[in-house]
Amino acid sequence: MKSQRGNFRSKFGVVLATAGSAVGLGNVWRFPFMTGQNGGAVFIIVYIICILLLGIPGMVGEFIIGRHSQSNAARAYATISRYRWWGFVGVLGIITSSIILGFYAVVAGWCLHYLGASAIGHLQGDSTYVTSYFQQHSTNVVKPAFMAVVFIGITHFVIVRGVESGIERASKVLMPLLFILLLVLVGAACSLPGAMQGVEFLLKPDFSKFTSNVFLEALGQAFFSLSLGTACLCTYASYFSRDTNLMRSASQIALVDCLTAVLAGLMIFPAAFSVGIQPDSGPSLIFITLPTVFQQAFAAMPIVGQVISIMFYALLVFAALTSTISLHEIGTAFFHEEFHIKRSYAAWIITVLCSSLAIACSLSVGGAAHLQVMGMSLMNFCDFLTAQIMLPLGAMLTCVLLGWFVKTKIIRNEITNWGTLRGSLYRSFLFNVRYVVPICILLILMHQLGVI
Ligand code: PHE
């Protein structure tokens, strides 16, 4: 079985494809609205601390498990320690990623719709028009659900074409393009009148806005954005080659991910303040502010505004696609390898399951508002359950497994690439996964559940 597995071709491709999984709607859609709802700069500070202290060690941890075992998540977790029941953490990751794919596809479908709408000029109008346009679209019964299914269908198509030709080649071109376009839009947004208020909101901390909830939200956002805790990184790492430097790759990916998120914030908040949209307006934030930015910043040359708008939504769709591919790949690899069925059949299982969830999530926002769990729409509940409970739990269990149930020799070999790299970070890594990460996550989770 091992010899048939795909491999990423180049080191650059490895980092880009994994960064492609990390960079997605989590950065451009979720990060800005989370920051807006949690007090701006304060949230960003906690978020960055979470990435450095818990995120990077967690990532390296998943990389170790994946590359060591070279198999799907469930088997990887089971084989790295002597206790096979650890495989349940891999299975938990597969369930988590499928739930994420369900609601993520809905937002990705909105982006796909906005791509078409900006091409035919439907997004032109004042901010009241743009606001009601989004409300009408997202609460429509058929269209958004259909778009979500289309998005999962496109993901399915890439997945069955395999790892190297599909995922790697596309990431190499489109990821850098997204970055460049973000920079252009930051420039445009910051030049709008009154934009500096938004920059201040993002960069000048107001500690009176600090509440204990900020911790859990920032932790969830950090893990969601790094694709951590779903066994996604573990699945991708199973395609890494033996000379990939795990520590360096994790740091590079975290840096790219963090930069993209902050750039997205710098694009959205100055614009939001400039047109008088509340920063805490939630998941609709980017769909309401951005069309306004495109029109106002390029008012003198509307055609340029329209072209930039089309390019932006196209790249957003692509960024979402590289993430949905990774979410889909986790389950596909599992069914393909564990049940010995063809890869395309395995992909169909995930496609059908996740499409059904996506339809239910989409309906819960509008058409069938009674689809509620714990007072939240099914869509928001899936987001809450995964980001704030399942991802931290998955990452914590991964670190406990590595810190306490895996031979330290395996960890040392993986971190130093069998003695060919400097091993000075190995001890601090071990300390982190043994004590720092599990204790911090446990405290935050217990606080959230009201135990402390
Ligand atoms: N990290 C992705 C994003 O930021 C989402 C994701 C989460 C992908 C978990 C894979 C696993 O959009």
C-alpha cells in the first residue's frame, strides 16, 4: 500500500500545498469577523500568542505523526504508539474535518456566487443595497445550498485526480497571486477617507475590551486557521519526503498564515470604518464591506474596480478550494486505505456526506430557520463545535500522545531528520508537547465549560 501513495514533488510544493490548506476562508472571512467581535487588537495579540506557544508545536506534532506512519490519519495515530486505540484521535480528526467541510462549503459557495455576481455587475450599488443583497442571497433556499454542493463537487474533481497533479500544481501559481492582490487591496482600503480609525482598531490594543472569552475564541481561530487538530496536517505530512525540515516548514506556514490574516484585517477594517459598517457585524462582514471598497476606492475608474473585484473573489474561491481539498482528503484517504476501496469511491462517500450537511447548514441560515442546536443555527453550531471544542481537543490529545506515549527516539529522528539537522529545538519541543500545550488547552476548555 505504501508504495502506491502519492508524494509532493518538491520541497516548495510541500510547504505551499500545506500553506494552501492553512490559508483560506479562515484568514480572509473568519479572522476579520472574529477580530471585529472580540475587540480588535487585543484579540490579535492573544491570537499570535496562541500560534507561537500552542500552534507551532501542535503543527510539528501532527507532522511527526503523519510522516512517521505514512498513512491515513486513523492508522497514523494508531501505529506511532504501542497502543492502537490512539487511532480514535485520528478518527475524531476525520469527523471534525467532515463537519468543517459541511459549513465551510456554504461560505465558499457564497464566494463562488459573488464571483459570478461581480462579473455581471450585480454588486454595484450603495452600502444599503449591498447589505440587503447579501441578506437576500444567504437566506435564499435553493441558490446558496446549490453553490455549496457545486463547491464540494469541484473539490471532489481535484481529489480524484490525486495529490501531485491537482493540489500541488495549482497552489504554486495561485497562492502568491492571492498575496499580491491582498497587498493591492490593503493599499486601496487604507486610502479611503476615515480609514485610519480601522487601522487603529486593528493595531492599537484597548485592554478594556479584554474578556475571558477572547482566549477561547483566539485559540479556536488559531487552530482553525492553521488547520490544526483535524489530522489534516498529519494526512499531508504523510506525503512529505524524508528531507522536509518539519520545524522550519511549520514556522514558515504559520508565518504565511498569520500574515495573510492580518493583511485581510488591514483590508477590511479601514474600509468598514470608512463606510460606517460596524466591525462586529459577524459572518457577513466581508460580503458587505468589500463590494463597497471596490466601488469607492476605484470610483474614478469603475472598470478597474470591477476587474479587481472579480480577481479577488476568484482568488478567494481558490484559497477556499485548497482548504476544502485538504478537508476532503483526510476522509478520502481514510476510506480508501482502511476499507480497501477505490480512491474515487472513497471520495464519493465524503462528497455525499458533506454535501448533505452543507445543504442543512445553508438552510439553517434562511430557508429552515428551525434547524437550530443550542440556540444557534446549525451552521453556527458546527462552527462553534469544531473550532472551540473539537480542534483544541484534537490538538491536545495529539500532544499528549507524542509527549507521553511515543518513543522519544522517534520524535528526535523526525525533528532532526535522522541526525542530519541540528537537534537543539528537540528538548523544548518535547517540553511543550508534554506540559505547555496540554495544560493550556485543558485550562481554556475547562473554563469554557464552566468547571473553573
Ligand atoms: N485552515 C483553513 C482556513 O483557514 C480551514 C481548515 C481547517 C482546513 C481545518 C483544514 C482543516 O480556511
